[in-house]
Amino acid sequence: MTKKRKQYKAEFKFQVALAAAKGLTTINQLASEHDLHPNQVSQWKRQLLEEGPTIFGNGSVQQQREATQVEAELYEQIGRLKMEVEWLKKTTRFS
């Protein structure tokens, strides 16, 4: 029988990561207190420290990544359309 993965709320993750970042207790102690694996606590702490400066910005990191991806797709489409226009210009000159 398969186990269902535990899903934690964002507030819980933030509290654990903040406690780990403060350094008052070790990561192993925090993990045992909250019944977590130490790697999970370390991952949440690293995520908090990396994304911390952008938390109070205009958007989250994920929104910025999505915007960058959409922008890249749009530039790609512009390039294809330019190539099509150039091709049409060349083909209509000789007709």
C-alpha cells in the first residue's frame, strides 16, 4: 500500500525555515521537533534565504519566471513572423 505524501501549509514552512535561519536550534533538533527530515528543513531554509529579498517586491519569484518564459516565447514568435515576412517579400518580387 502506498503512502500519501504529507503536504504542509506555507505558514508552517515559513515558521520552520525562519527558526532554522535564526540558528537558535540546530536543523536536526528542528526536524525532530516537527517530525521532518533534516534535508527538508535545510531546503526550506535555503529557499527562504534565496527568495527572501523578493518576498516584499512586486511579484514572487515564480511569477517572474513565468513572465520571463512568456517573454521568450513572444520574442521567438516575433522572429518567426519576421522570417515569414522576409520570405513573402522575396517570393512576391519575382512573381
